[in-house]
Amino acid sequence: MKKLEWLIAWRYLGAQRKSLFVSLIGIFSMLGVSIGVFALIIALSAINGFEREVTAQMIGKDAHFEVQSYQGDPIFDYEVLASQIRSKDSSIIASAPYIIYKVGISSKKVNDGIVIYGIDAERSKEVVDIHKHMKLGVYSVDSFPDVQGNLRPSIILGMGLANRLRVGIGDKLLLQTFQNPEDVVGSGGPRMLSVIVSGVFETGMFEYDGNLAYVGIPELQKLLGTGDAVTGIQFRVKDHWKAGEIVEALGKWLPYPYYAIDWKVKNITLLKWMNYEKFIVAAVICLIILVAAFNIISSLIMVVIDKTREIGILRSMGLSKSSVMRIFMLMGSFIGAAGTLFGGTVGLTICLIQEKYRLIKLPGDVYVLPYFPMHVQLVDVVLVFTIGIALCVFATLLPAWKASRLDPVGAIRYE
């Protein structure tokens, strides 16, 4: 492309007294592209951040995959079953039995219902990441001394649950099973277990922190009266994104009544919603860039009308149709590239600052996370920049073609 074409395109973009209004339209078109690119990068980074944080919390609370029994029946031969499963795939690196149940919990001031896990603390540490989120006390479900020094079974609470029960480390709680009124008659009433708070965790997910608690497997078995049985077995693999493939392979030989389920299937509704949201938000915000592209078409057409006589002079001096077309394509490309770079740079700067310092906070009970999540992905940035510039270049074709088809004699005589 000749240097003359660049020079003319740049000069036509400049504000002159006769074409000040036209130049202002070009500036507004550039700002439109900037706003669209800025909004698209912010939106995609926010969705990526939310997806990353929620996925991390799901994996932290849940194992990569679990094996359970149909109808929720207890599993008695869980150690043998776990050993057989681990021998089937070398990518399975850890396993741990667990019990999950809904129980009532009472402190001196509050009564509530929660989901409680029975775990082997040491083995569970290799499968889930609750121990990484301890805020108070210790990660332990062993016996723990109360204020009088008596040893009692211990319990680990979520921060939201601890606040709701108004308890701290060393405080005593009472667990009790839920029973139908018909079952209570003649059974001596619901079973109860006195426990001591040994630790408090905080994952940042309000639903987890406000409703989960952990005790030892033997203590929960005693409370529920299930004997030496568990609800299921949790497993960790080398790559959690491949957990679904492993579960599919296990399903071909896993004997009835057992079945395997990976973390993605357990949370499939939330994961699908996040994927749909990303697509819909990106499509809607792309309309902003598309509107800006139409503004570029309008501004270039006005430039063609305003510069009709000059275009005729250039054509009569030997400038080819293709050169005239390239001049106007360069003008639109300048507007698109400048708008994309400006909006993208501002958007990326804000995203990176929020990702590192988490300055914008959110109420965790409403938005699941206590801060506005951001995560910049290079693929998204490249895609946004490419779409922004490509739309703007495409928008130049019609006015550029119109300018290149002007008749030199008629253009010179134009007033």
C-alpha cells in the first residue's frame, strides 16, 4: 500500500473547518467501538472469573468423582470397593469414605438444620480442600476438650453457620437426627450427640459456609445407628477435567448397586447456566460494536459526500479506483483499530486490577461470592480485538466502494 494513500486517509480523518462535523461523527464512532470492546472484555472476564471461582469451590467441597449406591443404601464393603476402583485407573490418586446426612444442630441460642459430612480427616484431606480454607481453630475431627477440659467429639463448621449459631472454638453443640412422629413413638426419641467446635472454615461460597459441617465417621455412624457403613466414596484424579471420562469407563464394569458420578454432572445445571450466560452476554454486547460499525459507515459516507470534489481531482491526477477504495478502508480501519485498542486497554487494566486486588466487594449471601470475580483469558482478548477490528473494516466496504466509483469529471464539477 502506497505511502500517499496512508497520508490522504490520515488527512481526511483530521478535523478541518469545513468538515468538523464529519470528523466529530468519526470520533463518536471510535468511542462507540471503544465502549463495545470495553464492555465485552469486562463481561467476559467477569463470567470467566465467576466460572473459575465457582468451579474451584465446587471441586474444593466435592471430590472429582464419587461412588454411591442406588436408593442411597449404605455401603459396607467400601474399603474393598475403593481398592478395586483405584486399581482400574492409574490416574486415580486418592480416595476417602464419607457419610452425608441432614441433622438438627443446636447451640445455647439457636436451633437449625444443616447438612453434615462424616469424614476421615486425614484421608479426606487428600481428596477435598476444606483444610485449605480453615480460618479459626484446627482441621480436626478428633476428640476435643470443652471449657471444663472434658474430651468430646469435635465438629468443623462453615463460617456462616458458626456466625448463625453464635459459637466459636471450644463451644458445645448438640446434634440430633430428624425423625417422623410415627418413628419416635417407642424408639426413645431422636438420637443426639454432643460435640465441640474445633475449627471454622470459609470457602467464600455462602451456600457452603452457611450450611455445611464435618465430624468424624465413627461419631456420625453412632448418631445415625448405621454400623460400619458409609454413604459413598470420594476420589481425586490427576486432571479433574478428565473425571467424566474415568466415570464413563468405570460405569462399564462397576457392579450393581453402585454407580459413579463426577463433579460436573453433580453441578451440571450451574455449569450449563454459566456457559449459556457467556454466549448470550457476548452476543448482546457485540451489538454495541455492530452499532458502532454502522456509525462508521455513516461517517465515511458523509466524508465521501464532503470530499467528492477532492476525490475527483485525485482521480483526474491518476489515482486508481483501487487506491481510492483503500484510502477509505484505511480511514475506517483507523477508527476501528483506535477504538478497539483504547477500549480494550482500559477494560484489560480494570480487569487485571480487580483480579489482583479484589477492590469491588459483593454481598456473599446474594451473589454467592464475596467479591466481584475477574479472570482475563488470552483467547477471549484476542477474539474481542479481532471481532472489533474485523467489523470495522467490513463496515468500510460500502462507502469505500462508492468513493471508488465516482466519475472524475462529475466529481470535479460537484458542489
